[in-house]
Amino acid sequence: MSLPKVPTVEEICEKAARLPCSPVLLPRLSKALANEGTTAEELEEIILVDTSLASATLRLANSAFFRSGSECETVSEAILRLGFREIYRLAVTTLGSRWFNHPVQGYGWEPGDFCRHSLCVAVAAEHIAEDSGKVDKEVAYTAGLIQDIGKLAIAFACGEFFPAIREHQRAHNCTWWAAEQEVLGYHQSLIGARLLELWKFPENLTQVVRHSDHPAGIPPEHRVLMAHLHAAKFVATAIGPGVAEDGFLMELDAELLLANGFDPERLIAVQPDVLAAATKLLREQVTHGAVKL
């Protein structure tokens, strides 16, 4: 029995972009937060477009950790209480996790695995960036969260081709990316970068996603961020939560890591801290179950 026609890159992106949970609001919010002149009322206008994000903003502002005095009744009040950096982190996590929890077939995931692993990469990237001081930790967190977005899109649109991809990978003992390229004619990095372009994400994030399968090829101006993301993927894969069948097939660019100070001892040393931070974020969901934040 022959396989159906492989969808084109544009067909996959079009199908993925139609999902109501896609994080298309994130670049607009990110741009507003980066502008020092943005007011709380202007941010409120953006956040109110997404009901669940608005609800999450109010809920966090009125939580025991942030609450001081009276209850916040509007999103603008919540923004002033939380601060712009906390709002950015909340938006990235809320919008990203909702997209990443969309049910798909293909990789043999348990419910929540894709979201779980993506959040672990994000936490690892943030931790590594904070430790190095060379990359903005919010940018690192975002890069970590979205780095496998093309993988999710392919699983959503090309699940019926996964047996052939899996068979090719095992027969040729190659990376999962190489097997995707052979069977589909493209792989997840290309799809992810194209989606980010359609959603108007900034160039630095698009570039690290596009080159995640071959980090050495990234333009020099994005190399440091790429090194941090590559290190984060290794750390998140090593600690394990949510890693799919393709996860342990990744190829490490040791030259890139070492050139940026990420030797094996350093990457092993951060793993307990990253696992602790991921567990704090995900609680009992760090090992199993659909992720609800």
C-alpha cells in the first residue's frame, strides 16, 4: 500500500496556523514589552484579546505570592503589580503551553510530554543564560519553549508518515531529522522556522529554530544564543521529562558548546538545579499527565 502524497511545507504551516491555540499573539506582546514607552493600558489591550491569558494574568496577580492589599480587578492593575518581566514569562508559558498541549499522534508521546519537554528546555535555557550573563534570560526561555515547534506541526499534519520515518531511521541508524528529510523532503527545523516567520517572531528566534539541526551553520550574530539553546536541549534531554523517541538521537555540536564555555562538567552540574526548577513549575506533572499551568 503506497503512502498518500506528502504535504508541502506551506500546507503543513497553513494547517498548523489555523489552530485556535497557536501562539500568534506572542510576537506582538513581546514587541510591546520591549518598548520602554509601553503603558500598562496598552499591554492590557493586547492581553484582553486572549481570554485565557487575561484570566491567567489576574489569577497570578491575586495569588498569595504576589497579592499585597486589595484584589486586582483589572488586567492593567495586575500588570502594574506583576511587572513587565513577569507578564512576559506568564504570556510565553501560557500561550506556548496551550499550543504544545494540543493532542497529536506520531512520536508515541504520553499526554503532556511535548509540553513537558519544551518547558524543561525553556527552564534549562533560562538557567544557563542567567548563569552565563551572555544572553537575556527571557529570550533564552522563549527560544527554549519554541525550539521544537516544527516537530509538533509535523506530528499534527504528517502522523501517517511516521512509520516510514521510524523505519528509515532504524534501517540507516541516522538522526530523526535525517529520516524526516528523506521521507518528507523537509524536517522539523525548516517547518518551525517557517511558522515563526508567518507569526512574525523576531529574527534571532527564527534563526535558532531554523539551525537547531545544524547549529554550526547559524549566522555569527546569533551563535551565542544558539549555543545556549543547544546546551539547554542537552540538559533537558539528559534529565528526561517528556523526551520522545527521537530525543536521544540528537547530535551534539561539541565545538560550539566548548567555544562558549559549556564543557561536560558544567552541563552535568546544572542538571539538578534545572530539574528542581522544572519540578517547581510543573509539580507532579513533571513526570506524567497532561500539563495544566
